Amino acid sequence: MKRNKPALICCGVLVAVILVLAVVFVALFFTVFRPRSPKVVATVLDTKVKAINVLPPVLNITVRVEVSVDNPNYAAFRYGDVVTVVRYHGDGVGQAVVPAGEIGARATQTIGATVEVDTVRVAATPYFIPEAVLGVLPFQTTTEVAGKAVVLGTFKIRASSEVVCDVAVYWTKGNATSDCTSTVHVGGR
């Protein structure tokens, strides 16, 4: 019995240390390293109307979108290609792709895209001439950002965000207005 006593004490101490480390790890995970969703804000910075004519239909528009992603996690956030699509009455009339990248831990990064609008597709729609005569062309931009953060080298936090902006181009005034909404999905996607 005397020989087993040191082995029993050693096993008891080992179990106690493992339990303490498990409690500390769980406490840290749910406080400091708790998965947080990234904050995504998109703005339409600039809409340039270079040339427009109703008859014959001629249109040259460039839309510049900027997406700011704030990563509040203690791990880098790796994102895939950022795709920005411009639509005119539901039809895709322009697209830009920004290559995949990484946002550092607890950092903010701005991702920008410039989209050339396919003027032939816009002018070919039945909506173009009446809206051009009224002086306002409605566009919609959609930007998607998806990625993951790996916390403590083990836990993966997946997040994706879609930002939709309604853009009204006032070609007679040479300016535009936009209203954006953002949707963030954390987990499965």
C-alpha cells in the first residue's frame, strides 16, 4: 500500500491540474476568445456618369463600392473572393471581384471595388428610355464577403455578410444617392 500512495497522489494532482486547465480554457473561450461576428458596413462612394444620351441610347456609368470589415476576434479573419454585382431591374449589368485576403486580429480593413456598368444591357431594357427621360436610373449593388476565423488554432468561426445598396443615379444632376442594408450570418454558411 505504501508503494501505491505516491502513484495515487501523482494521479490525483494530474487530474486536478487537468480540471483546472479545462475550467480556465472554457472560461477564456467564453469571455476573451468568444466568437464574435464581423461588423460589415458598405457604402457607395462614387457613381460617375461619363456619358448619357436617350436617343440613340448611350450610357457610361461606373459605380465604386467600399466595404469596411471590422474583425473583433482574437484571430485573423480569412475571407474568400469579394464579389460586387450591379443590377438594373433585377438583371446583372456589372460585376467586380476583389481577390481573397485576410484581416488581422482585432483589426479593420476596407475592401473596395469599382464596377463598370454594361451600358448595352441597360440601354436594351424597356425601362431605360422612360427612366432616362425622368432623369433617374435605379440600380442595386450586392456585395458578399464570406470567411472564417480560427480561434486558438482549433475553433473555426464562419461568418458571411451580404450588403445590398439601392442606388439612384440622377444623370441630369450628375450625382447619385444610396441606401444600404447589411445582413450578417455567423455559423454554418
